[in-house]
Amino acid sequence: MIPASGSYRLANARVHQSVTLGLAATFDSDGFALADITVADGKISSIAVQAASKVPAGAIDLAGRIVLPCFVDCHTHIDKGHIWPRKPNPDGTFTGALNATGADRVARWSAEDVARRMDFSLRSAYAHGTRALRTHIDSVAPQEEISWPVFETMREAWRGRVELQGACLLGIEGVRDKKWFDRLAKRVAAAKGVLGVVTYMVPDLEELLDHVFAQAIKHGLDLDFHADETDDIAAISLKKIAEAALWNGFEGNILVGHCCSLARQPDIEVLDTLDKVAKAGLAIVSLPMCNLYLQDRRTDQTTPRWRGVTLLHEMKARGIAVAVASDNTRDPFHAYGDLDMLEVYRMATRVLHFDHPVGDWPQAVTATPAHVMRLDGFGTLTAGGDADFVLFKGRSWTELLSRPESDRIVVRAGRAIDRQLPDYAELDELMVE
Ligand SMILES: [Zn+2]
């Protein structure tokens, strides 16, 4: 359907107001308008409302099918991905995930093992239409010395297909060993990575956070936290991160993931936290699939009664940047998933009610994470921008989000890519006990 020449005109493309820049159109109540998209030399040369009622000669008639910009996935763990067959979660709990993954890391995460699983994940993400992806990288000694060089090699190998970013991952208690942590921050800076930790309500949390911020300032790093991935209402590390950002005068970007406990806290507590998050300019990413899997997991044969996601609507209403992302795929933290951001968006629509109205929620998987990741021009459709977009069969939200859209067409630099997904059997030899 898409000419191999890379030079063509798409007529009757259904584009969304929230992710299409500079289009003077009347958008319908779902945020859509029909437009002509002209592509040449890997770029979108123009997006314009169709002047004539007839499809222009030589144009490809999309007949109202939806065209969205390629996805940006700002929170993943492709170093953990796909270990499930050899290391399942014994009971589906967070503790089960932590222990199983830790044991697998110590026993199995050689450079080759990490590289092959990362490559598998990136091939899936690319095939599904993702253009940029941030992965957390388990950086508990000695894994940081194995995984960071693999990440750097992988980033080079994938440049131009998937823009890869890395953030180190360790429990905040690891920051107590300041000499080691400072060395890690230096290593992350050398790799042009992002400084990340998992925050828990440890007694010295504020002091440890100050040290994390000091290292980020010293090396000019952005920050990325896992915070409050629990139903414990006493978990308020999101607020502590916001306070630390304010009193350290931090000017870089901060992304905070999960923030599950916030949804369980009393309003007065929530309002205070959201005020501080907004003031500090934090961006928040919710991970609906992983949260559904791990949160409110019960081992007594009772049914979960809580979705696990954080308060994205309240945050957005205050102008806080909010995103959703994949998180874990086929590892003890989440038994499923394939880095398909359409699946994430579909799940988010259902779990978080990204509908009625849809408004600008499509930005949560495109423009907003692109902004947080400092990726100019990613996550939007615009004249003069890269011709990186996904053509779907669906012509409305209900059509788009009711089927997996496995036959979507992913266009990169103006050309349709080969969307073949990697075969699970490729990893079989890594899964032998
Ligand atoms: Zn995560």
C-alpha cells in the first residue's frame, strides 16, 4: 500500500488534534479530522485539510483510517524481559517478583544473555510502531558493569530505528554506599544515561534523596524514579521526591513511575502531594498492565478489588505531565506484554478511563513521553517533521481499540517497515534450567 519510493500522498487520513501540529481544521468531538498527508524524502512535506471532495489523482485513499505518530515508551525493563520461562513469579506478588528476578540476575545475566533478550524486545517494540524507548537497567553490583556496556552497544545498533535511553535501577538503600553510588552516577553520565533509583520509606530517605539529587546536578543528569509501587498508604515517597526537587532547585527533567499508593491516600494528603509535584515540575508515568498484575494480588484465593493505577486525571487537571508505558514484559514483575504501545493505550483507556472525552490522552503515549525524554519532534505529526507514523484499520476510537490491529502498517522515514515479530523459540536456548 505504501510505495517503496517513499514519495506519495495519503488522502483521507484521520488524524488527531492532540498529536497533529499546525493543522488548521475543524476537529470532531472525538478530536479527529480528515487530512491529506504528503510524504517525500523521509519527511512529512505537508498535512492539510483536503480541499476537493474527490481523492486527488495518484493519492492513496486511506478512507478515514487513523494515522498516529510512532509511539514513545518511556518506562520499560528490557534487561529483565522474557526471562519468564526460566524464572516465573511463584505467586504473582511483588515480593515474588523481586526475589525471582534477583536470583535470575545473579545466576544468568551474562552480557550475551542480556544482549539477546534486549534485542528481542527491541525488535518487538519496533515492529509494533515504537520509535523511542527508555529502559531501566538493574545496576546492583556487579550487574552495572555487565549491563551498561551492553546497553551502549545496543543503543548504537538500534539508532535510527528505536532511540534507546537507559536509567540505572537500584533500591534507594544502595545510595548509602556513597563511594559506589558516585561511581555508578559517573558511569551513567559517561553513557549519557539517566540517574534512577527505587524509593522506599526508609528512615534516611530525605538524606539519600539529597545525595541522588546532588549527583544528578554534579553530572547534569535527568532523574527517573520508581516510587510507591505498593498499596501501603504510608508510602509517600512521591511527595518526598517533589520536596527534594524543590529544595535542591533541580532544573533537569524528573520522571516518576507507579505512585500506586497515592490512589489509596486521604484527599488532604493527595492534594498536598499533587501541589508539590506540580510545583516541582515532575512528570508521572503510570504502568497500567504491570500495576494490574502485581497490585492487590491476593494469595488467599480472594479477588483483587483495586486497579493499582495512580491519579492521572487529577494530575493532568493540574498541568502535571502524565504518560503511560509498558513496564515489564514476560518477567516475574509481569507475566505478559510485548512492548506494544497500542496495547498499553487500549489497557489505559479501560483501566484509567482515557475516554468520554478522549481529549488529549493520545499524548500520553507519544508527545508527552517524548518531551520528558527530550526527543524533539518525536510523538507528533507535523509538516517538516519525520514521516514516522502508524496506519491503522480503525476509523474511530471504538474501532481502533476493539481489535489488536495486528495488521497495522508502521511507516518509518516514509517507508513501510517489515513488521515480522521475533519468534519466541529464538530464546529457548537461554531458557534451559
Ligand atoms: Zn518499572
